[in-house]
Amino acid sequence: MNSFEAKTGLVLSEQLYGVQKNLRDGAYGLEDLGAVLPASVMVHGLEQGRPQGIVYMNDWGCERLGTSVNDLNSMGDDYYNRYFVQQELGPIFTGLSGYLAAADIDSQFNFFQRVKFHGADAYTWCYTVCKLIQLKEKSALKDRLVMLSSPVAGLDAMISRVNKVLDEDVYIKKHYRIFAALTRREKEIIRLLANGKSSRDIAEDLFVSVHTVQTHRKNIIRKTGCHSFAELLKFALAFELI
């Protein structure tokens, strides 16, 4: 991953965490977000961890491809032949399959690809972010895959626009990089600690030694800077670990 992708990926990851929270809580709808972003916003349904058709695409994306959601779903494999460079698809499919198999909603999968926009003679380099997310649909939460894609030349404008529409928690924005650096096991232990579990309780729950739990606790303190239960509880609540 080059420095551009590392920096951009981290910024978008932070933003998408806020987007995920607001969409799930009903602070705004996906259509509201899609209407103001200068980027393609595409949402896939999921069944057993596999994409099952496009359930939403914003007007910006449909206009750039010169099509509609219904037409995209009816294209089949011709969708990939029409808009993308075939040699670039293999690594993308492999990476996306691995991301979906891991089913880690705290992570995302990013990639560059060339896209043939409607009426254009040449391909346009785009940067795409794939994020597992929960959307509120008819009072129920549904697992979805959101793909946010922007021409590389327009990324700064897209990032700026997301910042304007997000009502981000200051604490979350300040501590997101710390949260993103935690391992899945460390997040699990934070959840158990915040629920009042002792090291011995956690060791029994996770089938590990007390020494292993204590090592994780030291690493958690070092990474988060939370030296008291109150600080750890605030962190856990902010990032919905409990």
C-alpha cells in the first residue's frame, strides 16, 4: 500500500465509521448521503456473506455509467466487460472475497481500478472503498456491502463533502485511529472488561490463560491510554464494544 492509499484509506475509514453509525441510528438515509456525494455510492445485498445484486446506486453513479440499477442487475457478467479492465478484476475479486469471508465490520477493503464512464473514450482511475455496514430498513437492521467509488482526481472534494454531512462525535474522531489499530481479540477483551469481567473470568470465557489475558490488558492500556475503568468504559461505549 503506497502512502497515498494509506493516508486516504485511513481518512475514509474514519469517515465511514461515522456514516455507519448515523445510517444505522437513522440520523439520515442512504439516499440523503448519496445525493450530496460527488462519488458513486453502490449498495449490494448480502446472503451468507456473498453479494446478491445491487439494491441501491445514487444518481451520480448511474449518470457516470449511463445506466440504472435495474439495468445493472440484468447485465450479468457483461457489467464487468463493459465498465472495467479485465486484467484488474482478478486481484480485486480475490481481495473482496477475503474481506467478506473475514466478516469484520470494523475493517474495509480498498482498491484502485480503471472505469469506463458513459460516453468516454478513455478509462478513468478511481479509488473504491468497500465497507460492510448495517442499514436500517423498515425498522430492521440489514447487513449490506457499501461501495464508495470516486475518481482519484476528485477524492479531496469527496472527503471534504463527507466531513460536511457527518455529525461526528469529537471523541470518536480523536480516538478512531487507536480503535482501528486494536486487534479483534483486544476489542473482545475490552468488551468483557467493560462488562465487569475479571482477568480470570475472561480467561475462562476465552479458553486462554490468565497470563495471556493480562498481557492483552497491558497492550490495551498501552494502545488506548485508558488507565482506569471509567476511561475504558467511555472508550467501549463510544465504539459500541458493549
